[in-house]
Amino acid sequence: MTITQQLAEQLHISAKQIDTVLSLLEEGATIPFIARYRKEKTGNLDEDQIKTIEERYAYQKNLQKRKEDVLRLIDEKGMLDENIKEQIESAQKLSTVEDLYRPYKEKKKTKASAAMAAGFGPLARSIIEHPDIDPNTLGDHDALVQAGYIIAERIADDAAIRAALKEQMIRYGTIDSKRKKDAQDEKKQFEVYYDFEVRIAAIKHFQTLALDRAEKEKVMTVTLSMDEERAEQKIVSRIVPRDAKTRPFIEQCVHDSMKRLLMPSIKRQIRSELKETADVKAVQTFGTNLEHLLMTRPIKQKRVLGFDPAFRTGCKLAVLDENGTMLTTAVIYPTAPHNDFEGSKKTLSSLIRKYGIDLIAIGNGTASRESEQFVAKVLKDFPAVQYIIVSEAGASVYSASKLAQEEFPELTVEKRSAISIGRRVQDPLSELVKIDPKSIGIGEYQHDVDQKMLSNALDFTTEKVVNKVGVNINTASKSILQYVSGLNKRSIAALYNAKTDHRIASRKEIATIKGISEKTYEQCIGFLRVPESEDPLDHTGIHPESYPTALAMLEKLHLNIHDLGERAFKRKLAIADAEKLAKDLGSDIYTVRDILKELSSPGLDPRDSLEAPLLKHDVLSMSDLKRGMKLEGTVRNVVSFGAFIDIGLHEDGLVHISKLSEQFVRDPNDIVHVGDIVTCFVEGVDEKKGRISLSMIPL
């Protein structure tokens, strides 16, 4: 089978679709562009499917290259036969190829290689080939010891034996952990693993990551165990008959091979594969969380006051207009040690009146609780103004960044943080793309997983969301432009300089900017919006290459482009026959459907259809919570064992996976996502530890 045929079988799609995707990628097309504007060629494959094809193909190419190298190396030694050739060519994994190559590989000096060099190879071969001859008649004790080293290594290098032993260990073995004597675990984060045992086949990915971290921090000893005596007997039986005179000697060789070579190697391999599987799952969870966070519905056309709480240094305030432009900043001291309630109230009230504040966004960090109580009291005089608690994870990272310094060179780090907190409410996507996703508090063991894999996955997720939402070219920051399909540093600089000089008036104008090549224009233009353009199609996600089709469609439907958005215009589009239009226009069904959708809702932000964030007037404290109390909250983070819910307190509550639904839940993301508004019930409160247990099942 060709690589394409293998992938088609694995992914349950046609070989033609895979060839098309690979061809488009080879031509320089980006994944968002292919998913959005080449549906007719790919059969409507989405970004995740295209990404999977790209990754799997790269792996298979690498696998094929390694197979060729291994076959060549074995052949150069004059040891290649049809059997080993067939095994290598049919291998599905790199690890299998390496196991098959193991017996032929040049090794560092070992006991076996020393014995071979000393001339004990023929004795070892004689013992293996003549099971009916007592080994003691073939050589003295020292000679047999040396021959045993050679046989032990051959056993350890046997790919079939290694595969069988590995499968046996995974199926029946256990992974155990014990707390080390005098180990430091002050926060007791690994307490559940102090005396822990689970079948290797049943271990959860987060348990693997926890054990790896505990071992790395020297808190725990982690071991893999199995019935080694039974495994040894199985290996012996593969090599010699039960009544063979060499059996006792072979048993000794197998025992030596198991203890010294096989088990340490197999255990390392299993631990490595468990880690790899855990990394993939943790990265997937992080990516899912990030996608939902970036898709949080923005609160548009509201004047927002960003409120960064603090004690000693005071609370920093930033007033933002409807577009996120900073109007003014201030510092107040309503909390300890200053306790200037009246002066702070006067300043905040003045800002609300002067700038017509609609919403106050309070960061959830230090002094958040006290700041919320202060704001709630002040807002009693302003019933139309609401507040919201905002996760400020990563705000300090952004505030101290070079980007923040360029945006607000005259402001302190804390005031920049207040601006970031306010903007997170107005346009979460535009603000969060400025921050390393690993700093925004939605991961699980993110510092323990493969960092390159994590970064690649999060970049892909961000790119997918940015292009799904679209970008207003005249308000776009460099941070968000770096995720737009087809743009690189050079083209971003060209675009940014052009829009800084004057507002861009049309998509056609972008094509004339020096530094924007024809290919770059093709890849990016459909994702860039120009609301100021006189051409209504420039406000939409319709690609300029499809403008003639869109205009021809409107002509067929007897509609005027300038009536875009009118009720009658939308009604006629809603009843249009997409299949007939595709045929009449010589187009394809996917392009026609997308054009109809875009014309029906030009410039529609897909985030607007999601649930709006919870806004508050009142204030809640842990002492207010009672078992069974019904609350509404926002999902802040989804992890393997449940979900953390913001119910308006400094502390998020945890809904354990067993409390997410009355039905069995395999993955919390099947039930909730970051940003969801959920109804939950208080199950328990531990004020000393600051822990809140919640349930989504009525108590």
C-alpha cells in the first residue's frame, strides 16, 4: 500500500481527498485557507482533519525513510534476508522498526560483545542449535558463563520476544508508587499517590503525568511490576522444548537477560510510551479549552472600566471606550492597609459619571474579594452599571512584555494590566492572543508535557479560531495578524505600516501594498474584513475570487447588493435553492452555500451566537454558601477529573467528573467547555483550605 492508501484506510476518507490536501499544502496553501475556500476539492474536510493528514503523512514519510535506511544498513552487513525484509517493510511504527534493527545494530562494548571478541560465539551457537546436548560437555564453567552472555543478549534483541513481553506487561502488569522517606510535599499535591497501584493498561493520562512529576521532584518512587517468573517461562518455552538438555542453562540465560537487559529496557519503553500518550491527551484537552476560551462572546459597544485589585500599592483603574481605546487611568486605595473607602468611592463614582461606564471588569487576583465588595457598594448608586469578575491569568505577563511597552510606553505595568483586564471583556480573542496560552490558566500539567508539541497545538488552535472569526484589518494588532492565514513577519509589517499611515479602504488596496505577494494575498484576504469599504462584499468572509459568483447569484435572484442586511433580502436568500444555483452558475455546492450564508449575515461574528458572560450586581462570600444552594457560574477550566467553575468568588469551585452528569462521563469536555454558563449546586465548603465542591446534579 502507498502512504496515501494507508492514510485513507486509517482516517476513513478517500485517497483522492488525501492527495488533494497534500497537493494544496505543497503549493503553499494554509490549513485555514484549504478548509474554508477549497471545500469543493477536499470534500469539505475541516482544519482538524487536514492537520491530521499533514501530521500522519509526515510521520509515514519519516517511517518510510527509516525503513529504507535500516534495510540498507542490514544489507551492507550481508545479513538481509526475505524474512527480516518483509517484517521491516510491514512495520507500522518507528519503535517496531528499531526493535527489528536491534540485533544488527553496532553496540557499545557489552558483556556479550566482549565474549564474542574472546571467541565464545561458536559455543553459544552450538548450545542454541543442539538442545539435546548437555552444555556442560561443551565447555567449562567460565566458557559457559561467557556463552550465556551472548545468548542473553540475543534473547534481549529478539523483536518477537520483546513485543510479546511488552504486550504481557502492559496487559497484566501494574504501575506502583511509594512516597520516599523524608520527601517534601508541603502542599500534599501528591498525597493520593503516596501508596498507589494501578494496572498499566488502565492508568489515566493525568495519573501518568502526576507520577512523572512526583518522581522528578523526588517525592515518589515509581515502579513497574509483573509476574516475571511466568514471563521467563514463556520465553524459555519459545526457545527450547521442555525436555531439552539445554533447558536449565537456557533458563539461566533468560533470567539474566530479563533482569539485566529486557526488563529495564521494556520498562523504559513503556514509561516513554505512557508519557507520549499522556502528552497527546493533555495537549488535546488544553487545545479544546483554549479554543472555547478564545471563542468567548465579546461584550460589544460597552464602556468598560478595567479594575486591577491590590492591597498596599492600590487598585489600578483604566477607562476604555467602546473600541478598547484607553481614555484615562487612576489609582484608588479602598483596601487595607489604606482603607480609603470614601476617597476611592468618590474617584470611582466620578469616573462612572464622566465617562458613562457601562461595566466594571474586576481581576480575580490578590485583593479581588475585597475589591468586589467595594465595587458592589459603590454600584448601589448606579443601578444601570454591572460588574464582572475576570480571570487575570497572564495579564501580568502581557503587562511586562515588549508588546505592552510599545502599546503604552508611558504607563506602569499595573495600569497596563488594568487595560488588559478590561479589554478581555470587550474582545477576549484580540487580547488573549497577546499572551502565551500557557500563562492563561486553562491547562493541566502544561509544564510537564512535550513543550514543542504543546506550542504547535496551541498555535494551531489560535490560528483556527482567529481565521474562523475574521479580523478587521484597520483595528488589528500585530499579535492577531500573526495568526491570519498566509501572513508572515514581512507581510505583517507591510500591512501594519500601511494601515498606520491611513485607514485601508478596500481589499483591492491590500493587493497593492508592497510586501504582499500574490500568493500571500490569496491566502489571507478572505480572513481580513474591511468594514470601511464601499464594496459590501469586503465586509464578508467571501473570498474575492468568488465575487463574480456572488454577484451572478444576486443577479439570478434579482437582488441588489446594496440591500444587504434588509429583511426581504435575507428572506429571499433563505429560500434559495443552493443546488440549482450551483448548477446554473457553474460553481460547487460548498462555495454557493458559503456565499448564501455570508450574504445572509455579512460580517457575522460566530462568537455572537454563544452565551453571554454573567454580569453581577450583588456579592457572594464563602460564608454565604450552603449545601444544596443553586448557583450560576462560568466554566473556567476543564481538566481530566472535572471542571472548575467561577461562581463569583475568588476561589473557583470544582465539579468532580462524577458530579457532571447522572450518566457516566468518560471525558468532562463531553459535558462542559471553557466559557459555558452552567447551573450548579453547592455540595461542600472547606473555608480553611479555600475549597468549594460543586455538583451539576441536583442534591
